[in-house]
Amino acid sequence: MTEREWDTLTAIERAFLVNAMEMDILPGVFGDLTEAEQTLPLHDLADVLLSIKV
């Protein structure tokens, strides 16, 4: 992934990508989200995860 591609990702998408590489995707993502993002319904977070194309 190029820096330009990285810069186009939302903070939630970045959290998923970072934590996917760290092998703790779901527990780790919550720690990287803002308090407001942590309250999003899980299906909204799943939609973000599924939309990431790398």
C-alpha cells in the first residue's frame, strides 16, 4: 500500500489494517478507535472491514 493510498483511508479502516497485521483484529481495533467510534454498531464496523481493498 502506498502512502497516498494509506492517506485516503479513514481512521477506522487504518485501525483494521494495523490490527490485521498484528493478528488481534477485533480486540485491537477497539483500542485504536475513538470513544465515539467504539459505540458504533458492530455491523457498521464489519462493513468498514469488508470494504477495505488492499
